[in-house]
Amino acid sequence: MAVVRPFRGVRPADALADRIIALPYDVMNRAEARQMLAEAPDSFLRVTRSDALLPDSVDQHGPEAYARARAELEGMLEDGRLVQDDAPCFYLYRQTWRGQTQTGLMSLASVAEYDAGTVKKHELTRPKKEQDRVDHVTALGAQTGLVFLAWRDDEVPACRRLLAELASRLDPAWSVATPDGVTHALTPVTNAADIAAVVAAFAQLDALYIADGHHRSAAASRVSAARQGAGGSDGFLAGVFPDSELQVLAYNRLVRDLNGHTADAFLAAVQQHFELEHGVDAVPAGRGVFTMRLAGQAGWIALKPRDGVVPGDDPVGRLDVAVLQDRVLGPLLGIDNPRTNERIRFVGGIRGAGALEVAVDSGEAAVAFHLHPTGLDQLFDVADADRLMPPKSTWFEPKLRGGVVVHRFDPAR
């Protein structure tokens, strides 16, 4: 079963939400965060990127930064920019982008289910990033970053239908359009019968899957263990969405050079495993095919794996990102570890094929690869097999904003 729990959320005062909700803390560097705070001084980045309020000489992952984050959170509560609900409730978080709406449930997910594997993961965590989240949560006594979870909508359609019914019946506390063209709306679910219905509906699910937030969920487990689950630390802040409403974009690749190959030699080597078609559209026609832009070659080239190249019985090996890595990036271009190799760069699909063309045509990169988006069904299959996804496999849009709802531990428990 999937456990979801209501909680006393800390959230922006309704009239101030447009000034407070912010981009996620990990999509910007310190200088960019500082500029954003200069333009929007009430932004929740005051809490999630408090290092931007401090001199560069101060360690952005050090005690002074965490102490400043706690002071900023408490200050925003004291002056009313943030408020805490009096009673536990759920929250509907709706995002509308490019004509499509996704409705998620903001709740507490279960640390015990995460530890037991009912909340399924597909990535390893990096020790430093995980420790940063542990230190941040511990210092604040609060979880400010949510874990992005998804469920198989076709398993229990009643969950999505219930959220849609609640969204149609309840008025949002606020609705905010952000400069990236996304409309965000938050709706508290306070009625006891509605809360009970949500709990019962989600209990029918066999599992929840982490779409993004592996470091935050791992940190929540460690904090809960240290606090022995006290104060609500046995739950972690989650935004739970049906897979049928989520939009996954491609996560594309740029490689700086051809690893000593000439263009002709590289093409000849690629043809050993792929059928090539020149003059195609930049965007791949579908799953199982990816396209390539090569310096000195006109237009885009489609790469279709030859028979026997894709391991059909391997949920990881059959992913387009894995086929590209195993047959091209690793053996031909020398990118053995894409997590650490500085010759490769990953480009989110939100930037479009044009960004890849500019990089190759300008000489910044020797070759670009445009992939078809990895499907959530593929992510689920990998997680169900207790395997790991290749790095940079999925790019979700729109991004979930920070500061929409915060889970603050109850010191009395």
C-alpha cells in the first residue's frame, strides 16, 4: 500500500505567493541565486539558497549558511510572509503548461515505506549532496524541498479521478503565473471526509516511484532515524503525481570532440551497429531511434539500431540512453563515465534542438545527440527490477516550485 498523510503545512500567505514561490534550489549557482534574490527579495530562495545572502568566503554548505536558512524561515513566519495551517490537511498542487495540467497531491510520504522499498528509487545518491540535505533539514527542523513521486495511473485510476474531483470542487488559495509560462495553483484539502477519501484511495496503490529527489528522500530517512521519528520526521514532504499527466522531455548529449576519429571514420564505426538515415528531422520519430548532428555534415542523421544491438530483456540496457552510451559514447567517444567526464555535456529538452545545432555549428561540440524522451513506464520497470537508471535519463517539465508548502517538524512530539 502507499501511505500518504496530511500535515500542518507552512506556506506563503495567499496574497504573497507570487513573490515567494521560487525555482528549485539546485537549478542555479550561487551568483544566479544572488541575482534572483536581488530581483525578488521575498523569494523562498532566502531559505533554500541562504548562501546567496552571505559573502562568497562563507561555505555554502557550512554551518553559517544553514543557520542563516533557519533564521530566514523563522523570520518569514514571524512577519507573516509564511503561515502554518492550524490543522493537518492535504494540498493539491496544480501546474498548467502549454495547455496541459498536472495535478499532484502534496502530502507526507512514509519513511518506513521508503526504507522498505515500497517507495521505489532508481538512482544512487552522492554522499556530499545527501549530507547537505541532512544538514539543511536538521538545522531548520523542516523539510523545504519536496520529493517528486509518481504512480502508475492505470493501476488505480481512482486516485487521479479523486484529485480531479477535489480540484473541480475546491477553490485554490492562490494561483500564480510564473515567467516561464507555467500557472501554479495551491488548494488546501481540509474536510475530514475528503482527507479520509484520499488516504483510502492511495492505500490501494502497490508502490510509489521517485521521479526526482533521491537525495532528499535518503536524507529524510537518516533524519528520521536520528530523531526516532519524532515530530513528524517519520514522513517526508512529497508531491505525488499520476504518470499519465506528467511531461518528460528528452535529455540530450553534446560531446566536445570525436576522441581522435575523423568524421568519416566515426560514421563508419557507428554504422557497425546502426542504420543511418541522412536529412531527417532533428527530433527522433519515436522510441528506439535517436538523431545525431555531426560537425561538417549537413543536417541531422537518424541512428536506428541494427538487429541484436538492443537487449530486449534488460530494462536498463534497452533504454535509448543506455544504447547510446554502450554503443557510441563509451566505446567510440571514450566517455566511459558520463557522470565525471568533462568532454560531455547534458542539455535538457526544454532548450530544443536549436541549442544542439548552435553548439555543433559554432564548434563548441563536435557531435550532438537528440534522444526520444525516456518514458515513465521505462523508469518504473527499472525501479521494479531494483536497477539503476543511466545518469541524466529524464527531464521533467514544468519544474515544481520551492516554497509552495513546507513540512516543519513539531517540537512538541
